[in-house]
Amino acid sequence: MARFYVCLNRVHTPFKSSNRMRHYVRMKSNGRVIVVGASAGGVKALCALVKALPAPSPVPMYIVLHTGPDSLLDEILTACDSHQVRFVEDGERIEKGIYVSRPRRHLTVNTKTISVSELNAPKRELWIPSIDELFESTAKSQGAKAVGVILSGTMHDGVAGLLAIRNAGGTTIAQEPEEAQSPEMPIAALEARAVDFCLPIKEIAAKLSELSGCATVRK
């Protein structure tokens, strides 16, 4: 029997795959900033997401993944597709592209720049890097232009940040729990009523393309 998940006031059934090709028509960028958080099972989910997105990315996308001190996430994601994914540096301007946090470094999205730091706040030390720090700072600095995405992971990092984005008028997305290798983070976000769209990875990519100014055409 199929399971159903209630995402706010909408019901989403498990995704059925399609063999139809998706093509992208580039439109004018609307200034959105996409932030993505993942933990256990996140590398697989992120690779699938990056592969399904248009290249080059028409908007800035910042990714944090709970990792050890020797993360090669930038190389892993670049190998997934033609996107040039790289570590973001402290003080860089917010620009189009796909960026990941350095190992054990938190990302803070400011109005025009990115800060990379070792935060000492106790609530941020449980998860490094902190998804909540990335999401909450994006909500504060970008408001309705913020788009937050929670993927596979354990526990509840990112839920408070996703609520902050939603309360700021931004858009929030969670990976379909049945698809996620570790569904705890998506489920926690759903239970907190922090999610606008509950989707499998391929449909997350389509929604992000739409939000970032790319129309999708199926053939």
C-alpha cells in the first residue's frame, strides 16, 4: 500500500519515474538564492540533484553537508556532472554557481557576500557545518528570494532554518522521505510544517529550475 505524506495543505504520493527527457529554456534570473542541507545519505542525493540541474547554474546555490575533516565533496559533485562545484571562500560575493562549505566550516549568507567561519555558539556545535546557520542567515538576508532544500539526513538540523525561510516569505522544499536514504531530517521538517513542497530529487530539480528562472520542457 502506498504511503502518503501531508506537506502543509497538499498531499504528495511517491514519485513515479519517467523516461521522458527534460530540456531547459533559460529565462531571466530573478535573484533567488538557493541553500541546500544534507547529512547521512546526502552525497547520493546531492549527486542526483546536481546532475538534474541546468548547467551552468543560473542562480547561486550553497550546499552544506555534515562531513568529516577530509571532505572531497566539491570533487565528488563535480564528477557527477558538468557543473563546476567548488568550495566557497570567506568574503566572496554572492554569484551564480554551485558552492559547498569547507570541512567543519559554517556558511553564513549575508546581503551580498558569504562568510565562512568556525562558530562557537553551543547550538551550532552539534552539527558542523550547521544547516540551520546557513538557512537562517539566508532567510534574514534574502527574505522572499530565499529557497531552502532539506535532503537525506538524521536528526533535525535545518528544521528551524527552514521555518525561518518560510516565515520570511521564501520557498521551502523537502526530499520525499520514502526516497531518502535517511529520512529523519525530511520527516522532521514535515512534522514541523516547515515544507511547501515535498518532492523526489528529480522533481526538486525541476522546481528549482522553475524558481531560478528556467522553464522546463518535456519531450
